[in-house]
Amino acid sequence: MSIVDIVSEISVKLDVVREKLVQTLTGNGDVCLTCSFQAEGVLLARLATEIDPEIPVLFLDTGYHFKETYAYRDRLVREWGLNLINLLPAKTVAEQEAQFGKLYEFAPDRCCALRKVEPLFKAVADYRVWLTGLRREQASTRASLEESSMFALPGGKQVLKLAPLAAWTTRDVWYACEELEIPLLPLYARGYSSIGCEPCTTLPLDPNDLRSGRWAGRKAECGIHVQAIEPAPAR
């Protein structure tokens, strides 16, 4: 496939996502978008804010991110005017480490629960729809990802979780970002393929597994994107 053909294909895919977002975004403040400022989330944020500039963009500020991630986040917030909401854990890094030690070294599931899962689920409960940049190609744990599904939060509330980029490939994302002139997190240029908290992120251990550099291969998910209860009705 030629570059011209690829760009044409990406243009069509972008239009499809835009149409889905037009149908979803009400402007009533009942839709949120989670973004870790990796390529997929940034692309989705760009497309969503074209339609609703005030959409809440939720960022899990774990306190453990790379300095490059924080700088990049701040740059896009400044340049794009994002309605960023930083979600903070109950305890600061210093407080958590004073009480439990460095959980990420010996109990990463607990660390993720405290610094990611609990604050995010608490925040998402305030919305009707949750937009994510998840893709099936990202990991075997996401291979059966639905574009639209109902998600049950711990308190019992159900939200509609949408992944409009579910079927997209890494190539699609990168070409789309180039087409839209979206600058990417500089850590990609250093060889990282999936980027989270600095202590739990390395270069990929397996070049064919985008998330193999997360948690030193001990696990593939932080616990946020657990199995939804059922696919949502067709929209």
C-alpha cells in the first residue's frame, strides 16, 4: 500500500471516529475522556475537543510519571486549552511510601489500586459516558475489546465505556497524528512503546508486545480496564 493510499484510508477512519464522537458528545458535561498522554489518548482528545472544547480530560496524576510526561501534558493543556482534571490519590507519594514502602517494587497491584484504580473509578462515577483510547492491538488482554460496552463501577453505577479507536493499528495512530500535526510524547523517540509510571516502565522486553515494558513483565494491566459487564446496544 502506498503512502497516498494509507493517508486516504486514515482520513476515512478519522471521519468515522468524528461521526461517532458527534453522536456521543452532548456538551452537557456528562461525557469524560481519560488520557495518559500516550499517542492514542492524545489523538482522541484532539478529535473530541474539535467537537466539545470543554470535555473533561481526566489524567491520573500518580506522582510517579516521567518528567517528560508532565512537561508534555502541560504543553498540550497550554496549547490546546484542554479542560484537564488531574486525579490525585488519597495519599501523596511521600505519605504512601512512609506507610507502606515502595509498593511498586513488591506489590504493584496494590500500588495501582491506590494511585490509579480508586481515584479514577471515583471520578468516572460522575459521568454517563467514559471515552478511552484503548485499542485491541495494544495487548492480548485487550484483544476482545468492544468499541461500546457497559461498565460497572465498584459502587454499582454503570457507565457507557467507548473505545472508538478499538480496531485501529499502531500504524493508523501514528499516521493520523502526523496528518493532524499532533506532536507526540518525546519518550517514544527513545524506544518506549507503552508509557506509564516511571518506576514500572522500561523499554519493551518483546518488540512484538507493545506493553511488555510495563511492570517488568509481571502483569499487563493496572486494573482499570477490567472486563465490562456486557456489550452495549448498537448505536
